[in-house]
Amino acid sequence: MNDNEVSSRNNWPDWICLWGVAAITGFVIIWGSPSVGPTFDEPTYLECGLKGWREGTHKPLMRLGTMPLSVDLSTLPLAIIEWSGIHSWNLKQDFDQALRIARAASIVFWWLLLIVVFGVARNLCGRTVAWMATGLICLEPTLASHAALATTDIACLSTVLLAWWAHLAGQGHKRFRRWVLPGLAYGLALFAKASAMAFVPLLIFSGDLVNWFKAGRQVDSLKFRAWLHERMTMFGVGLLAVFVLVGSDWGTEPTFVKWAQSLPDGWLSKWMVWVSENIRIFTNAGEGLAQQIKHNMRGHGAYLLGYEAPRAFLWYFPVLLSIKLTVSGLILLGVFFSSRTFRLACPSLAAVFCILFLFSLNCRVQIGIRLVFPLFISAYLLAAIALAGLWNAKNRWNRAVAIFLLVSHGMEGLASFPQGLMFANAPWSRIGSPDWLMSDSNFDWGQGIPTAKKLIGQQAEPMGLVYYGADPTANNSIWFRRLVPKKPDWDSPDGIRKLFAGKTILVGASVSRGGPLGKDYAQFRQAIQNLNWQAVGCMHLIAFPQAPVIEADLGLN
């Protein structure tokens, strides 16, 4: 099976079946979405999206380093409802209804993901692998749970793969299909999320590397210059496209003006002040891309397997990948790499996985598998090759194994539905509970309030809540009393134990365990570390003893 011999064109039965699968899975995802509370980012996205449609600006999103495609699309139905005079949205009062509509609109990116996964897999490996890949992705708990949200991650993944597919399908054609169309798709991916700036080139260069080895590693300077010119032109088209798509407020940038005015007196200061006050091109896509680059360079606190670190650590994503893949996915990935036949079936995909794996070692923002979704999905594409190989074997036992692995994969997905954000596969769950294994958006992204309300029920008095999230219900005085770390009450573990003596409070898992959240949260973590916790979804119900336990009693001094 040669990478270049497989046509990427789909026939009508494939298209009809694919759209049927997309419609069914999309309906199921939307149906299960209300069970998942608002994640940390969604309230901000709804607010910024509505502001953007009302005022015609992307400035709030660019300040955050968030590219606007998914935010614009998810809030477009809300804006249309306002424009038509049906309803004017007040997110303090209408948040739940607005979120449901925004999440339903975001299912478009799930449909796009299934289509491009099928297209990429068929282009590289053939029809059987394409259907196996589609089946694995449809039943995958982590991807499906993110598709239920009005966030940027599935939008980024689907558009990154779309750019890659456009590049693969354009090979051997004239310049429009060869680099203009892929360049425009790259611009769309950048419009979805700034991380596409790295992922799309890595996907394309991986295939180029394989082709270079196939050609016997001979470097022709003229061909190399032509290749380099074509790639740079493609990426240039993408950058130009994203600047056009984001648009501009056509104003000055206050921070630029302030910096220019702070320069020492002289000709340079006068010139820079004039430039800063007269160059009216802000806000634009460059600001959003720059903010995200700075965020990635600064890094982030991280947590995994009980290990808390103020900065990124090397083994985070490799281990997290092994936790988040289903057992069937792990087995099939092992089968792929253990079989020379499977490895040679599609060297381009194998190269993509290896290069993205190495790239993940350098990723400094380690708050969820969602940040390396291209790596995650490349693992399933390799698993699909192994699954198709077992299915195509003439031995009926191999087919039985293939069916068993696909069914067990689906069972894992269904068992975690609709709370797939918290998914950890069975082998890792036997080593430790999922809330000990991982934190942040891998387990507790602030989405646990509806589950807590359902399991605990309304109490006689509002329950104390220590929570790192943005669900408006957390501030509801009927259900909860929001507790925010503040001095002097939270200045020591002993003080915290005395403050809550005899009380039961609800604590988000990212507060109980997770990356650093600040000194006051660190004191709180130390105060609760020897108390009994009861898991309530992605949160913990913690009862403080009537007589406060002090550090001396615990032998911690």
C-alpha cells in the first residue's frame, strides 16, 4: 500500500454513510452536553463572542491570545437571535440557555473533524483504514467530550487536519491546489487557534521528510530552493489569510504609544511617538498570535501522577497520552509498531506520530491532552492501520480480534459518556484514581457543578465551595457559598482547619490536587491533605473534624 497510490476521492455511498455517522454522533453529543457544566473558558468565550458581534471587534479575544473562529461561530446563533429582535441576551440571567445554543452550534467542528479524518486516512492508507479511523474517533471518549463544548480545541484540530488534507490532495496538481488552497486552509487553522502555527508545518514537513528518504536522501539545490519557496509561499498565504479573517479595529495600540513616550528624548523618541500615534492597524491577528507565543514561552505549572511542578516537565505528555488513550487504542498502537508490515503500510503517518511525539516533549503549557490533540489523533490513525490490517487478514481469528478491540473501544467510550473529560483508561485507573492521576482540563475543568448538585442535593444551608472555575451557579446563594482564599483566615493550614472545623465543604479537584494556584491555595491543599475526601464527579466533598487537627498532632512539624 503506497502512500501516493491511494486516491483521496470518496464515492457517494461513503459520503452518505459518513454524513449519517456524523449526524447520529452529533445528536448524541448535543443530547449529553447539558450534563456537563460550563468549563473555565466558556463563560469568557460567550461574553467576548457576543461583544464581538455587537461591536464588530475581536480585541477582547486578541488580548487573551484566543483566535476567534470557534468563538464567532458558536455565538453567531445568539447574535442572529438578537438581530432578529427575538431576544436580547443577558448572560447573567440567560447563561444556561445561551451556552446550550453555543454548544450546539459548535458541533459543526465535530462534523468537520470526522470528514477530514476520513479524507486524510483514505488519501494516505485507503478506504478500509479510513472507516476504521472514523469508527475509532466516533467512539473516542476524550474527543467526543470536547466536541460537546463551546471551546477552541476541536475547531483547532479539525482545521489543522483540513490544512493537511488540502496539502495531501493537492500534490501533483497545479499551483492553486498545490499551495494556494492549502495556504488558505492554513490561514483558517490559524483563525481557529494559534497553535496551528506549529502543528500544520510539522504535519507537512513530516511527509516531506519521508519523501526525501524515499528519494535516497539526495539533495538537489535547485529542487530544494523550489521546495522551500513553495512551502514559504504556502505559509505566507496562510498568515495573510488570518490577518484578513481577524480584521482590525483600525486604531492605535495604547501600550505601544506608552512605550514610545517612555523613550529618552531624541530623534528616535520623536519618530517612534509619531509612528505609534499614526499607525492605525490595531487590534489585529498579530496581537493574538504574539500573546499565545508569549504564553507558550512562559510555560505553566503542571500536575501528573501526584507530581506538582511550577514549570513544565519532560514526561508529561507521553505519560498523559498513555492515560487518555483507550485500552484498545494502546493495544493497536503497540501492534502497529511491533509489525514491520504495518509500519511500512503508511510511513507518512508513522513519521507524523514520531515527530509530534518529540515535539510534545518541548510543549511548556501542560494543562491538558487537548493541547496536543494532533498527536492524540495521529495515535488513533496508526491504531486504525493496525485494526484494518487485522480485519483484512484472511484468518478469521484476526477478524474476531479486530471486532473485539473495536467493540471494547466503544464500550470504554460509552461507559464514560457524557463525562469523558475525566476519562482515564482501566490500567491506569487501577494504579490510582483519575483525580490523583491528572488534573486541570484532563479531569476538572470547572465543569463539575451540575453533577455535584445532582449527587448532593440542596442542603438546608448553602454549601461552602472552593472552586477554580467560572460556572455562574458557583455564585448561587441558594446552592453554594463561594469561598475564595484570603488573608488572614487562609494564612496557614492550622488557621484553615479552625475556620472550617465541623463543616463539610465542596472542593474542586484542581484545587485539591493540581498545578500551582498561588500561596493561599497551597496553604489550603496542605490543610486538607490528611482529611477524608469523598469523590463527587470531578469534585471532592471534604468534612473537617469538629476539633481542628493541627500540624503538631499530625507530626508535620
